[in-house]
Amino acid sequence: MGRLDGKVAVVTGAGSGIGRASAVLFAAEGAQVVCADRSGREEETAGVIGDGAVAVKVDVSVAADVERMIETAESAFGGLDVLFNNAGFGGPMAPLAEQSEETWDTVHSVNLKGVFLGMKYGIPALQRRGGGVVINTASAVGISVMKGHGVYAAAKAGVVQLTKTAALDYAKSNIRVNAICPGMTWTGLVPRSAEHPLPPEGEAAPPIVPMGRWGVPNDLAAAALFLASDDASFITGVALPVDGGLVL
């Protein structure tokens, strides 16, 4: 038996990286999956999964898109059990006073507002199901600091606090809300990943990573699966670092 047998999951950012790996893993563990992304690559991910998936083009910063995404889960598969608010991007890194207002607005519209909208429309669907799980993708810089990451870090710290608040708000509604906090992960945020889908053999992570290797999407997908499953049935309000020891 799969750990998500009989469950319906929505995964945002499912076109690549952590979202794609998670959508495929959730399906392998028995879930029916709504693959949501704005890139068009959500169709590829759903195609890899097959009959147990549908693709929806979604900009998570647009309320109508997010509402339609949740409605798709209910109309296609009968409900919603797991919501993985994963979509996000890094934006330019620079000292704070060198960042633009446009960068602030763009980064926060996806990384923070997108998580808020996901929960705003997804939690009522979980309540209609009698409970469920929310997982939000935050970041190691949402619970620690790095130079030049102020705008992105502020958004991801906001995700952590939204996660904790929602966990408290809905604890008695049988809804668990947790976050994963990736560290140095080999995804689209790493320019070389466009040429190499996985770190080349012998590719060491930056020295700040104690375990000495890059994280890969499957590392984060496995953590999300754990939090989505009944194995984590007594865990809520946690911001879980998945970072090779970066945040200690």
C-alpha cells in the first residue's frame, strides 16, 4: 500500500524541480494529483504520471487561478486531502538598498501571497473533506540569514509564520500545516542546472553545507511525502529544514 492511497493532492510549481519530483512521488504513493504551474510544463508532469493526474495552468499570485485549481481537484477527483504550496522563485540577490520595489512586489506576490491564496482557497476544501494536510515551501533563509537575500528571505519568513498561524487556527479541524525549508538545492535557482539536471559527479556544494553535497528535488519530495502521510499525524506547525545541516 502507498502512503497516500486514496488521497487527492494539489502540487503547485509542478512543472519542474521540487514540485515535479513531489507530484511524481505522491502519485507513486497512491495519490491522484493536480499538477499546477504557470510554465506549461505542468502538462509534461501530468503526462509522466498518467491517468491519476490532471494539469492546470495556474499563476498562484492570481486569486481566480488558485480558486479554479482547488475546484479542479474537487471536480476531477472528488475532493482535496493534501495541498502542497510549492511554487516560488528566487529573484535577484543584492544588498537591501539596491533592491527595487518591483522586485519586492514580484517576489512576494508568488512566494508569500501565493501561499496565502493557496491556503485561503484550499483549507475550506480540506474542511469539506473532514481534514487534511497543507505543506508550504519556505526556505533555509526563512529561518536563518544570508547576505543579499533580504527580499526573498522576508517572503520565506512570512511563509513560516503563515504556516505556524494556520497550524494553530486549524489544529482542531483535523488539518495539519507544516513547511519544508530547502537549503542549497539543485533546481532552477542554480543556473548550471539548466545544463545538468542533477549535480555532476564530484560537484561539491558550497562550503557552508556541512554534509558537503547539494540537495536534489527528490530529497525535498521525500520530506513533503512524510509530512503529507499519516507517519506525520502528530506533527503540525513545523518548519522542517531539509538542507544538509545548513541551519543548525
